[in-house]
Amino acid sequence: MKTKIALIGSKEFIERVQASIAPNLNHIELVPYIYREPQEASKHIKEITPCDAVLFSGALPYFFSKQACRTLSVPVLYLEQDETALVTSLLYILHHHQIEPDRVSIDLMDFSFIDHVASDLHLKNPPPYVMDYKERLPHNFNITEYTDFHRQLFQAGKTELALTSIHAVYDRLVDLQIPCMRMIDPAKSLIRAIDEAHSQSLLSKRKAATIAAARLSVQEWDGEHEHLHKLARLMKGTLQKSEDDTSYTIYSNRGSIEHFMESTDFPSLFQLEHPVLAGFGYGHTAAQAEANAQIALSFAGKVDSDGCAFILNEEKEMSGPYPDKNKKQHLKNDHPEMLSLAKQLKLSPANLSKIIQFYKSRSSRDFTAAELSDYMQITRRSTERILKKLVDNNSAKIIGEEMTYAQGRPRAVYELTFPIY
């Protein structure tokens, strides 16, 4: 299966990538999301369909979307501007327009790029008219200031051309009939950023698949076994009782454990009749994960007798105690598009919300009806009815099938196609 990367950028940037870069990507699919101005980039976050990573065209759209990106469960990166882009652009201007660097006004991410380039190239007359935006993001940034910066210098006769790294500024300068050029992002930099997004997505999936163990200790287990089995289901794990009958261990994977701890179900771990102490451990082997969980549990016992949890990962990094603060509980789905879709499919908002949470908890985009049925704790027939409605509405699609047994019909493999973030 191809790695799917959501690419957020201006129209010109997207068109360039699709024309010159995308055709040569064998194992990567780029899904474009276009904005007119960088401040609008955050609006696309809620429109992103299931993907493996998100890549912004630059620092500006990324910083304007940083808050919204907290809802994403996949790696988020941006194309970093560097000295290579500046040198390539100045060389293009010198070669094609015969304009010296000191007659060019420039806006870019970091003023230090100018100093580095001037030093490396031994420029006698480095560009004197430079405006950066590193320290202005995201609250003190105003596109009009950058447009006026270039316009005033040109009208005063101090410059012959404006070099901008902000596409919206370029469009405004063109309207003002001021000679200008966009900063050139070298093809190698674009390919490197896409490859990094691909690598981060694979790393994220491997990390999510790391073996995990949850060690639970409570003063009295009588009457809590049903609750424990429910917790094991929520963690997508298996429950085992210790030999000394004083604790239980749930074996799962890191992705499922982390999703559980971020969900509204996590507080239920501490809502038993007696205080619960929990230790979560991650490891490359089941033995390592269990040992780390036991160490984390011992820390929980030293900190809070009223119940808490610690995490110890495979790098021996400890975090906790949890819950260290009240987590927001999203008990209702009030997103207009989700409510509209739920109504259209004749699904309850709760069921639709469960499907979305199921999808977010997975390291893979594809799934089967059996996996969804197990997560939602409903019958296979009910699950297949829901999936049929989604497919008929083009909100899900069948992307393949798998044959898990020598006999019987192959099982369909699905992928959602509506925004889930």
C-alpha cells in the first residue's frame, strides 16, 4: 500500500509538485489541499481524509495551523527554507535578469540565511533590504507589512526586483505591477521533505506497534473482573492474572495504549470502588514491556495511594503521574459535517464517533468488518450494514480483500474517505 501524504500549500506550489515531483514517487501518494493565503491553511485540517502524514509547503502555513494540528494522530512536517533556496533564487535573478543582490528586496524565514550566504560566497555587496518573519509567527505576522516593504523600496528606486517567499505577497505585488519573483524551492529540497514525511510515517507506525504492557494493582479485585475485561478491550489487549493474585497485566501495543490514555475512557481506570495503581511499560519484547510496567507500577505506589499511573518506555524514560489533570471529555459530536453525515447515513452520532475513534487508534488506514465489529462491540451483521451505508455514500471504499483461512469467502478490506481529524 502506498504511503498517503496530505500536502498543504498554495496553488502554484501544489501545481509544481504535481507536475515535476509526484510522477516519480513510486510508493507515495500526495493528496493536495490548496489555500489562497497561509492563514487559511488551518481550515484544511478538518478537511483532511485519512492519511499517513501531513506536509506543509513552508513554515508560514505550518505555524498558522500548529494549534489545529494537535488533533492529528499522524506526523506533521513542513518544508524548511534554507540557504540553498536563497542562493538558487539569487543566482536565477543574476543569470536571467542581470540584477545584483544589493538591488533586490527579500523576505524570508530567517535573516541569518543572508549572513551565511554572504559569508560563503564572499559577497562584496550583500542584500541590504531584508525582512524576515521568524520572530513574528504566528501572532505578529501581517502580509500587508511585507507587501508594503517591497513596494516602498521599489517606488523609492532602491530596488529593481522583489524576491518573496510568501505566495500571497507575490500575488499582491503582481497586482501592483511591481517586478517580483517567488523564492525557488529546489527540487532536491522538495524530494527530501517528502521522503522525510514518508520516513516519519513509517517510524510512527513502527512505534505504535511496539509491545506494551499495563500492570494494574488494586486492594480488592472482587466484583471488578467485568470492568477489567472491558479495560482490556479498550486497550485492544489480552488480560492475564499474576501468579500471586495481587495484580493483573494487559498485553497490547503502544499505539492502542496511548490512544486509550487520550480517550474519554481513561478516567474509568480510576473509577473502581478501590484505588487503582497502574504502570504502563513499552518494550521491544513482551518481557521488557512487562518489566518496565512493573517498574512504573512501583513508582505509582510511592506517589499516590488514591490511584495513579506512570509510563516507562523502552528508552527508560519515565512520565507521569496520570491523570495529572482533568482531561476534556468529548461526549458529543457537534461537528456540522459529522452530524450531517450521521443523519444522511441514518447512524447515531455516537456510532459515527466510535468509527472515527476506531480509525484514529490504528496505525494502518485499512481495516476489516471483523476489526470494526470487535472495537464497537456490536454484531458482525450490524457492522457490515454500517459499512455498506458508508460505501454506498462514497464515505468508505473497498480497497482489497484478505484470505485468512484456506476455505470460505475472502474478507473485504476497507478505507474511510471522509474527514476524520
